[in-house]
Amino acid sequence: MKHLLGIENLNRDQILHILETAVSFEEINQRQIKKVPTLKGISVINFFAEPSTRTRMSFEVAEKRLSADTYNIAVSGSAITKGETLADTALNLQAMSPDCLVIRHAVSGTPHMLAQIMDCSVVNAGDGFHEHPTQALLDAYTIQKKKKRLDGLKIALLGDISHSRVARSNIHLLTKTGSQVVLAGPATMMPRDVEKLGVTVTNDPKEAVKDADVVMMLRIQEERESGLMYPDRREYAKFFCLDDKLLAHARPDAIVMHPGPANRGVEIEDHIMDGDRSVILEQVANGVAVRMAVLYLLLGGSNS
Amino acid sequence: MKRKGLKVTKVVMNAEEMEKTLNRMVHEIIERVGAKPHVAIVGIRTRGVHIAERILDKIERAEKVKVASGTIDIALYRDDFFKGLASPEVGPSNLNFDVDGANIVLVDDVLYTGRTVRAAIDALMDYGRPASIMYAALVDRGHRELPIQPDFIGKTVQTTRDEAVAVLLKEVDDEDKVVVGER
């Protein structure tokens, strides 16, 4: 595997291999000296053309803990503001012979395009509405750690499905590993024919959450929405915010997840986000180990 | 994990000999480290771990003391990482003792080029500053590429570089045996 562009083109064994490899990296994050020499001399460029706290930091922490040399570019401060095209930018970066490019971009398919024109490995750190593979991997890692399995679970995904690359990557991953995925959200935020991906769709959040092992909330992505999706935040919260009443329909041992950043009180109540069943910060911690595993497997030579 | 594709040319150690060899190594280790504080036996994954467990068990039974132990994975410390091979399978290291000030006996199955021990020493150093590190291997097959000298050796076996040495262990291979073969 040279690139990680999405979960859609991975098979179950590849997914499980990445998750298994991540276990070894989790141990490094608990050491006093959190660094191994594995990727010494490897250059990784982090190109985030959209705002990001978690994913950008997580990748950089993962890279540095593997001893890679890291370089960060943002759109502001780059020649893109002078009108250079993304493809030209990429070719110029390529000329400096990096080994890996981690790319986040608002346009779906950008990582795939860059993978075609660049020689280095490309890792998709989120492309438009399309995929966010490392997020799905860290979510799966967290679920597996908590539930000891990834098959036979009922997983509810609630909220803005249509704008969510996290949802898409998670749907691909969790259906491949044999879990049942149920989606619920406003009809305006539900992609047409999404059932073809092997999921169940409902408009009723209670039905989705009923007996779920995992309740995964998604952020309303106001920066991507056209503004006609729901009347206002309060109206949205009335029907789709995860509160005690809604969570009571899930299994008593259900865990609550959110990829962040969260709109407190809109998608999820404060006390649930900070409560015992929330694994939101564990997702962030696991993200470092999972990204270390991905970089290790992609950059460690010619593996299949 | 069985050693596949190996055409065995000779058996250099059978089960009984392995038992005697390990007993002798245990006596040597006790003699050398018996008086030292904070002793720990650390196996190098994967086969070194099983040999380390046997050595640990024998020391604890002979001396009637509890000895610290652990396992170390060297995949992330290898020097051949970018030589076009697939990323080696990496497993978790597990050192449940304080490495600072410990007298550590590293255990592996076969000593060959010395590169594995070098990597294991580097890995240990990332956990702290041991008082000393010693090295025990069941078989020394020669052909060192680094200035590495073992402290405890089960058996020295003359080999050519074309040959392969395989240590088979009950825990993973259903039998105890050391064989030399052609790859």
C-alpha cells in the first residue's frame, strides 16, 4: 500500500492489520520518552487547506514520535494566495522530494489527484464530503478497544450525514467489518440512496439509537451547508441533540463518540459529552497511535 | 509460526540437550547477577520471549525469588527498515519494571550479525538508563557484523552465511530442537 486515500478501497484484512499495528504504537505514547527512530530521515509535508486542530496536531505528533522530519503548509502564507494552482504547488513540493504528503482539502478527490501527479505517498486527512480515512480507523480502534470486537455491533450515526466525510469513511469501515450501521438525521441531510452502502436509514433518532452499542454524533457543518438544511440550531437540537432521553434508548453499556469539533448543546448535551459514556477524548488519544501505524505501514518500504 | 521452506541438513540440539543447555545458562546467569539488585530478564520478540520465560522460571525456582521480566520488540529500531523489505510486523513491547538502574539480561534465540541486539539495546535505552545490560543467546552461529560480544551462550554452531539456523520451541512449534538448514 503506497497511499491511504480512503476506506472504500481497503479490504477487511488491511483494515484489521492497521488496527492491530496501532496497538504497538499506543504503548510508545505511554512511555516517558515518546519517540522511536523508525522514520528517521523521512520527510512528511502536512498540507492543511482547511482549518484543523485535532487532525493536524495528531498527524504531526505521530510523525515526530516516529522521528520523521515534518513540514507544515497552510493556504494562507502559501503561493496559492498569489494564484498558483494546487497542481503546480504539488509539483513544486514534489521537486523537493518529500516521502509523504498529508493533505486536507475542501474539494473531494484532491488527494486522489495529487497521488496521480506526485511520486510520494499521499495520505488523505479529509477531502470535502468524501472520506476521512484516519478518522474512521481511529474510531474503529476506539470501538474495538471498548467493545472487544468490530463485528455484530449496532452503531448509530446521527446528524448531518450528507456533508460528513467522517460518516462516509465510517460507513465503509464498519460495514466491511460486519457491524450494523443505522443512520438518522434530518431528511435534508441524508444523502439519496445511501442504503446502497449497506446501511439502514431512518428519520427517527430514537429508532437509530435503540439497542445501539455505539452512538456516534456528527457535527453540523455550517461552513459546508447551503443554509436551507434546518430552520435554526434550536430546532435542530430539539430533534437531534443527544440528551439523556435519547441515549436511554441505547444499550446500557453503549459508548458515545464524536469526531470533534462539537457544537455543545446542538448535537450533544454538555453533560453527555463530559460524561462517563463519552469516549471522545480517548478517540483523540487513539488517533495518534493509529496515524503512527498508517505512516509506518505506508513508508516502511514496498509492502503489499 | 513454523519455519517453512527450510530444508533441514542437521539437527544441532535436541530437546534433552536444549533443557541441559538452558539449565547451564541459568546457573551462569545466577552466578553472574545473583548478587546484583534490580535484575530483569527481557526476551526479544518473538522466540527470545519464550526462551526468556523458561530462563525466568528456572531462576525463580532455583533461587525462590521473584525476578522482574519483560519483552521487547525491535521492529521500530531495525537498521534495515528502508532496504525495500516490507514493514516488519510490529508487536508491543512490555517492560513492567523500572529500567533506570536495572541489571538487564537480554535473551534471544540466535546470535548472528548482532544487529538485533544492537536494536534491542537502543530500544531499552529509550525506556531509561539501565545499570547494565547483558546478553544471552541459545545459539551463536557466528558472522558478526557489529562489535557485539555475548555474555551467556548455549551453544556455538559453525555455519556458512548461506545456511539458516532455526530454533524450534514447544510453545510455538510443538517441539524443542535447533536445526541447521538450507534456505
